[in-house]
Amino acid sequence: MPDEFDLAYEQYMANMTSEEAQKELLEAFVLYVLALRKFNKIANAHIVDSAGNITDGRTVIIKLSAPDVVANINAILENNPSLLGSWQSVALADILGRSLIEEKRFVPIDSITFQQGLFNKIDNG
């Protein structure tokens, strides 16, 4: 998944300003997180594909909250936290259990706290 973020970011850079690309990436990231929250049944299921391979939804969450993915998001927000819309900030703050901005400064997202917050939301609704 981190390679997908890097690839998407590079492709946007070719066709957008850096700020436009970063804003699009942040929106996609937050929408993806919100979609995961809505799939709480899947997170607790074993999914079998046509080849018989079994995947559980928790594996997806672990990939989403990988340190390199979260580091990419932090880098964007550290440079320009205003790219994050208010509803996006609220959604992430709800998962993290804290505000992303304290004393007008961005507080980086910790990947472990983020992962625990996602699992907590999934497990407890």
C-alpha cells in the first residue's frame, strides 16, 4: 500500500500543483479510513477468494496503519495542516482520541495509536 500512495502522489504531481495533489491524497486517505469503519463486519470475518486464499479484514487495517503510510500522511500535514478539511479532522480526531492540531501546531499521527483507534472503532462501533 505505501507504494500505491507514492505512485498516486507522483502521478498527481504531473497533472496538479503540489497542494492540489496533497489535498486529494488526504481526502482519499480519510475516505478510505471512514470506509474501513463501515466494514466492521468484514474486519471480523475470514474472507475466502476463488483460489481458496483466506484473508481477514484486520490485515487490511494493519497495512493502512503501517508506519510508512502514516509517515507520508504526517509529512503532508506537517507542511500544510490546512489541507485537511474540518470533517476530515473530526473523523481522524475521533479515531485517535485527540485533536490533530494543538496550540496551532500539527501533532503527528502515531501509527500504533492510529491502528489501535481503528481496531477500537471497529470492535466497539
